[in-house]
Amino acid sequence: MSAIRVLSSALANQIAAGEVVERPASVLKELLENSLDAGAHKLEIDLDQGGVKRIQVRDDGCGVPREELALALARHATSKIASLEDLEQVATLGFRGEALASIASVSRLQITSRETTGDSGWCLQGEAVEPRPAPHPPGTTISVEDLFYNTPARRKFLRTERTELGHLEEVVRRLALSRFDVDIQVRHNGKPLSSLRPASDDGSRGNRIAAICGSGFLDQSVRLECERAGVMAWGWIGLPTYSRGQPDQQYLYVNGRMVRDRMVSHAVRNAYRDVLYHGRHPAYVLYLEVDPAQVDVNVHPSKQEVRFRESRQVYDFLRHAVEQAIAGVRPAGTMAAPVSMEQGGLQVAEPAPAPRQQPMGFPIAGAGAGYGLQQRAFYDTLQRTPMDAAPLPEDTTGETPPLGFALAQLQGIYILAENANGLVLVDMHAAHERITYERMKKDYADACVVRQPLLVPTHVAVSEREVQAAERHQELLGQLGLSVEPLGPQLLVVREVPALLRHADAEQLVRDVLADLLEHGDSERIEAQVEDLLREIACHGSVRANRQLTIAEMNALLRDMEQTERSGQCNHGRPTWTVLGLQELDALFLRGR
Ligand code: ADP
Ligand code: MG
């Protein structure tokens, strides 16, 4: 080993940059946060080549005095906190004093600024020590060029222009939702990309939400507003009908800071647990206001994590608040009416008890025409003792198939069947999902996914980004059996769906596939993600819990399972069926043989 020495400040900054500057989007986030901290109300963002060539932010904030320009670029130099006490209740987005130093160490950075009271602007270029005069309106412009030009190892991790631009746009969206009062203009390669005007009333705030999340979200969400013991939550909560295949529309702000917080997202997920299918994700734009002293933002250099001092209380508060907001829109029959309960000033909805079981615990499948027959068949089996089991229905070969013959459906979820060994239990949704998925995969591989035109083409209101994704991936969507065309900047029409899925909800299907496409980014990678897409699609085409199947349909499903590869696990790896052998049943009843 060589001798120990102190790192040069340039190298120390580059190392620190590793934590803060991951890609152009992280640079943009830091610049925008600085502008907001400087009190800006107007942001002009210029991006070139996905931000790799240039990221420039101009603001109308308070500006930086000439003599402090060099300090702004120095490490551990900040105007925002001066003491540990300040850190404990920091109200600004920045406080670590290292973003600009880090960014400057891995790019060509230039800062031009004029104080509100100043009569001229000053410009400082990365390595220069003396600012030079430069005309500038009150405010600051920081331009960051050639990101990672001097750190080739990091440059290699940059992706295509489109992907990086996608991340940059996401930063703008998040910020735009955190400050409705700020005017935001974005250009990419010299062309206008988005323009968001300040929104001061509920109507125009709604417009901004619609511009960012799509009008579909706005239409299918409820407003939330709740306060308890100094904690305030407000925002827009997507209805269960607007659930998504990806957690890609979950915007959470704590005291105006965009954060990702496991505890909070868990609390929200929990509030939806009775109303969302497994694997679905809620959409929300949610704001939490907490006493700054109650939350620690200095958890990670990217400042995207927070820690709450009373995290259990915040958890319960949020869960109740969201639960209450969606309580009124729960699907009928799944829950009892919410019980209101005073708790420190907040009306909360208590989770309702699980639906009561029928006396036998076994409601019979197929109410209506086939009811009597199935009921009799079912009670017949119940009356049989394991020892003198009545003969099973037989197929033409005279053998009982491995998964046996259907007896009944349990709680709309499980199929009960009898085979030679005992009782077979099948999770019908999981099993059907697997079968559909395997078929879709095969058809896709053979390039013969059969499409079925919809009798009435379905219109789907989505965000502009999703319309663009649909246009970009026309061909792939076609191969997946979907015919989707843009009708307007935020409107798509679905004309055909895969024939296997003709009963699926076309709108939800298209929303989820688009969310997946956006999540997976550029098209090279999408090829590798086709299986994910097919899995998503299969999930939509598969029988849902609570659909009543006839005995014939159940038997058909059992036979399909026997024919399908990997049918023992659903597409998420959970088992699709299990068997309770006669011996296990005997043991349950302490019955010796
Ligand atoms: P931090 O934001 O944690 O203080 P930064 O490295 O991001 O650290 O910025 C260093 C300092 O530069 C800030 O504390 C602030 O005083 C000044 N600064 C940076 N950007 C701006 C801006 N757009 N307008 C005014 N001052 C700025
Ligand atoms: Mg900062």
C-alpha cells in the first residue's frame, strides 16, 4: 500500500459527486431546488441532448452577490444553515452545501447572477477565480455542460438521450407538483417541451395535475384533506378503479420536499389493501405538512429520504386519512360502512371486519340456474365419508385426471375439486393467469397473437407522455395484439385487443401496458421486457376473484392447467393449487384408519 495522503479537493468533490450526481436528472433536481430556495417564481429550463450536453436553469430568485459566487461553488459552503439547531428544523430544500461543488467537479459549470438590489450581473466560470461582469436580469442562471466529461467511468452509465430526457421530465413533473405557484418553462434542443403556468386556485391546480398525471387521474381521484395533532395531509387520491400496474404515479411531499418514503407508501398501500387487487398500485399526489422539528431530512445526500420522529403516529394518521378518503367509493359488498370514531379531532374510518363467513364457510358456486344441482353435488360430497367416497366422475379413459373434478367454488376465489388422493384446492385467478400468460407467450413467439376488434372502440384519457409512448411503440403494441391510436394530445382510442382477452377491461389494460412501457424506458430494453408486458396483459385477461364459474368452466380450467407448463405457480411465483390428502383430512378429524 502507498502512503496515506489527503485527497485533493477536486478529487474529494468528485467522490462526493458520486452520491449526489447520478445522471442529468439529479443535476437538474439540485439546480431547481436551489432556485426555489432563492425564492424564485419563474424557472426557465434549457436542456440539450438529454441534458448530457447542457442543463441550464434560469431563475428570478434573490441572486448571489459578486463576492460570494466563488463560495457558492465551494464544498460545505451554504447560506442556508449555520448551526446544528438550524439543521434540526431546516425549512429549505438544500442545506448540505455540496451540490454545486460536486456538480462543478464533474462538468463545466458557469454561474451568472445578479442580486435583486444589484445593478449589474456577474459571471463565474468553473475554474476561474475572479467573476467577470455579465448582463443578467435579477436572479441566477446556472449552466452545466458536458456532464461527466472528465469521469469516463460514470459517463458510461448514461443512457440514450430519450431515457435521460425521460428522467429529466420526471424531475420537472415532481417539482411542478410541489410548487403550483411557480411558472415553469422547459425547452429541449431549443424546442419548447412543456409550459406550466402558475396555478393559484383549485381549478388551475387541477389543470396542472391533469397536465402532469393525465385527466384520467383527475377524473378518477378524490380530494383528501385531514389534520390531526399538528400533522396535515392533503392531496388527490386515485380511486381503486384507477389503479396502476406500476407504482409510477405516487407523488409524495413532506413539507414541500419530494420524498420517497417506505413508511408512507406502506401506510397508503395499507389503506387500499381491501380495494385493490394484488399486484396493483394506487396513484396519488399527497402532501404532508409536519413541524420541521418532527422530521429529519438529513438521512441521505440526495435528500429524498426522511425520518419522522413519531413515525408510528404519522403512519396511523395517514392510513386512516387515506382509508377515509376512499371509504365512500369502495366496491359495494366488500366492506361494511365505515365506522366513524373521534380521535383527537380527526374523523377516522376504522377498517371494517372481514366479511362474515357462511355457516358452513362454503358458499356454493353459480347462484342461479345451476345452483340447485351444484349445491346438491356439493352436499353429497360433504356427506360422503372419506372411507366410502362415492365414485368420481370419470373421463373417457376411465382415469381420474391429476387435478380431479370440480366440486364447487369457495368464496369466489378457490375451486374445490376431488382427485384420487383427496381434496384439490385451486386459486382460480392465479391459475388462469398462468394459463393465459403461457398462451400469450407462445402466440407472441409464433408472431400470431390473434386480435379481436372491439365492438365499440374504447377511448382512454391519458397523459401526453403516454400518448407519445403509444405512438413510439405502435409496432410492439401490434405484436402484443393491441391496436391503439392517438386521437388527441391526451387521448387514445383502443380498437383491437388480443382475442384471448376479449373480456378484459381494455382501458385498464392499455393504461397498464403504457405504464410498463414508460417504466422500462428506451426501446432496446423493451424487447427484453416483453415477458413482463405479457404477464401484465395476462393478468387482465384472467378471471377475477368473485367471478362465479360453472362446474363445466371449472373443469375446463383444471384440464387447461394440466396441459400448461409451469401451471403449478402463478406468474408471481405463488402456488396455484394444493391438495389436502385423505390422510391429512383424517388427521384434522382425529380419525384413525
Ligand atoms: P445548498 O443548497 O445545500 O446550500 P448548494 O451547493 O446547492 O448547497 O448551493 C450553495 C449555495 O449557493 C447556496 O447555499 C446558495 O447560497 C447559493 N445558490 C446556489 N444556487 C442559487 C440560486 N439559484 N440563487 C441564489 N443562490 C444560489
Ligand atoms: Mg442546493
